[in-house]
Amino acid sequence: MHLTRHPLAIADLLAEVQSPERGGTCVFLGTVRNDADITAIDYSAYEAMADEEIERILAEAHERWPDVRVILNHRLGVIPAGEASIAIVAAAPHRDAAFAACRHVIEEVKKRLPIWKKELRGDGSEQWVEAHDHR
Amino acid sequence: MAKVSVRFFARYAELAGCSVSAVNLETPATVADVIERVREVFPGTQAMPPRPLAALNQRHVKLDATVHEGDEVALLPPFAGG
């Protein structure tokens, strides 16, 4: 299961992919921004499909970079500004492959995962976010 | 006739007023036919875009994909994960 309702445990993810033969580890964290009075984002998902799709994305990454171990956790539910909603950790013998695999996985996540967010604002208002891709 | 289950998520669930339902269709039918039927049964969903993203049995599909008895069609607002 790659989806959780708890704060992301980065140290656990690192422990899962790191090993002495992997000299480069790349960590990507996506965190909730406090734009425009946003206090938190409520993340929801088509959970069964999102989990399957994450498996497919990781399997594709493994096929493309066989030496890289990459792992992904996405948090769901209400996440306060400043806390992480997604963590991707890629460990490889050398840094190029670690960066490439990590970048590839986050871009596929953005395109393919059935996950949605509703912004919660300080004034009590709420708004669904329609995709806009700021890299 | 085929009975196809339909799932709505996020804003589309608010438009439909529910998150799980089912529609009956003449066969052969496609995902596009399911969406057309959904718009009749759940008038709120007429506010969905003309060609929403859809999944058939938990996989991304184009709207011309064929549906069969017992299939599940999910209607997916634009993704915002990450």
C-alpha cells in the first residue's frame, strides 16, 4: 500500500531503498503551500486504482533503471500547510540515475494518479483544485 | 442489456449527489454511452466536461472502449495528485 493517512515517514522510506552499493539517493517531497490563505489541503483518491497505478509507475521505472530502487508514498486526508503530501525516494549506484528516476516518477504521478485536492482556507471557504502544472 | 456500475469522485461526486451507482444500457456499448446515460440519470453531471477522463475496471481508457455486464466505469475529474 502506497497510500497513507498518517504523516510521511521519510526515514522509513530511506531505509527501504538505501544499501551500501547505492551511492546516490534522491528524495523528492511535495508539501502543501500556504498560497492565498490556504491552511490545509484535503486529498482524496480513487484508492484502489491509485495504488495499482503507483505499482505500474514504479514497475516501469524499475524496467528503465534496473539498478535504481525507488519508492513512493502519498498521504491522503487533511494535510496542514507545510506538511508533505508525497515522498519519492530513489537510490542508485550513481546520482544521475537516482535524479532521473525520481523526476520521472513525480511527472508520471502528476499525469496518472486519480488523486484530487480541495483547498481549505482560513476564512472557512473550500475549493476543488483543477490541474495546473507549475513545475 | 448490460448493467454497469459507475463511480464518481471529488467534484463529480458532488455534481452527481452520490459516489456509487449503476446504469443499464443496450449492448454493444462504450464508455461514452455510459457517460451519456449518466448525464440523463444524474442531471448535475451535465456540468462535467464533454469528454471527462474515465477508467474502466481501474485502468485509464479512451471513451470508445467497450463495456460489458458487470464492468465498473469511474469518472475522474482532472488529477491534482502530488
